[in-house]
Amino acid sequence: MGQDKDDLKKKKRKKRSRSNEKSVELVVANEAKQIQQQEQEKVIANEDNQKLKQQQQANQNPNKKKKKNQESFPFGNYKNYYGYRISNDMDEDPRLKVLKKEWFQGKDCLDIGCNSGVMTIHIANKFGCRSILGVDIDSSRVGDAQWHLRNFVRKQNHAKPGEKKSSSVGGGAAGSQEQSISLSNGEIKTGNRETKDLFQIVSFQKENFVHTRNLDENRYDTILCLSVTKWIHLNWGDDGLITLFSKIWRLLNPGGIFVMEPQPWKSYEKNRRVSETTAMHHRTIVLRPEHFQEILLDKIGFRTVEDLTSSLSGVSKGFDRQILAFQK
């Protein structure tokens, strides 16, 4: 009888022991599960943090492809345009040699697509414009142009006291040495000619020439459009080109001169993919550059044209373009 009781007690102890073991196993399993869940949450949290950081970095620092698109200059508004056109051993743009002084001296002039303004300033200084306005679609390039103008005037004001000076822009003997701009880097080389205060002659402003109405009341004796027609054509199509030509005609005084340097069609081919807009217009363009002269004479109404290209020399490779002067 007593033995039976002892056996029963042993069975109960074993049962409690097994029960306790199971409880411990459950606790351990639950703790392991919690630890695993915490680890997973940490991993997810880390991944989320990494994605957030990547997104923030992407917003602050666009990827290379986006940078490439931003640097494509869809309007031809290159940062160092004259560095492309002019080699370091040149003191002036070769195009200046084919321009006639009588088109600019004492005249009101307009330079469409002036970029960093170096050519605009050099024309004013060399030929003695009464006024010349440079317009560009890119405010950064207009800022560059204003800087170049300030720098040019500063160099003039700090010319050496013993140097021979003349009193007006473009004045002095035909063979006298001029102040010149190193066009490849925008630096000024000071010669022996003091010019009239160019701040009173040269100005720059941001304008989309095709769309602006800010110039409608102005009239000019000479208008330049040098290596700009392609960019207007690719961005606004044939309609934009005709608008350009028509507006130039309206802004010119009777007998006024329009100097144009059109890019050839092969240049369009090279730049057609700089934006979706340029690619689209490239496919639909009908009026090719070889038609421009006929359009300006027969449709727009210019009376005569002079081809200046044969006198042009010393241009950089890829920039040997036709230069035409039309008279209203």
C-alpha cells in the first residue's frame, strides 16, 4: 500500500518535471522568436534608413545621367563658348575681320544670342557703336556677359599712365594697337587704347527673342545673329525661324543690316538629341539652312545680300560657317 503511494508520488513529480520542461522550452522558444523578430525589424529599419538616405542624396546630388542632361545646353548656351571657337593664340574672333565698320560706328545695334557677351563687347570697342544690346535666353550667360563688361572697363581704367589713349570707342588711327579680349578664357589684354565708358554703350538682358515683346518699340541699325539660327530652329521649329526673321525685319531701320551666321544642316544632326523638343522639331523641319537666303530675300523682304565668307580665315575646325549680310 505504502509502495503504491510512493510510485504515485514519483509519477506526479515526473509529470510536473515534464510540464516544467515544456514551459521552459516554450519560454525559450518565445524569447528566440522575439529576438528573431527584433532582428528582422532592425534589418527592415536599416533598409528603410538606407533608402531614405539614398533618396535624400538623390535629391541633393542628381545622378550622373541627370547631370549629363542638365549640361546638354539645349539652347546652345555653352558655358565656355568662346573657348570652343577661339584658340589660345588668337587675340580676337576671326569674324571681326569681315565685319564692316560702317555697319556699327555711331549705330544702334542688337546682338541676338550673345552668350557671355565677349563678341558684343569687342564689336562695341573696335567699331564704336552708339549703343549695342546683347540678349540671351540664359540668365547665367547674361551674368557672365555683365561680368566681362565690368572686367573690360576695369582693365581700361587701370591702363598704364604712359600709354597712348584715344577718346572714343573704335577711335584712333587704323593701324593703332587695340585693347583686346582673350576670347578663350574671357580675360582682357590691355593695349594702348582708352575707350569711351562702355557702360554707357553696352548692355545685356535676358530675353527669349522668339517670344519676347520687350523689344517691340526698339529700332536698330544693325542686328547680329551669329550661330543662333540652329538653336531657335530646333527649339521652335520652322514657325520659330520665320518669327525670328520677321521680328528682325520689323526691328531694323530702313537700310539697316542683318548679319547672320547660320549653322549647316550637319550641325543640326549632331545636336538634335539634346532634348525631346529638339528631336521632335528635327523630324518636322522643312526649311533647311540652304533655303534661308531665299526666304529672307523673297519672303521677308530684304533687298540685297552680301556673302562675307570668302574673306573669313583663321577659324577653328567645325566653325567655318557662312556669314551673310542682308540689307533692308
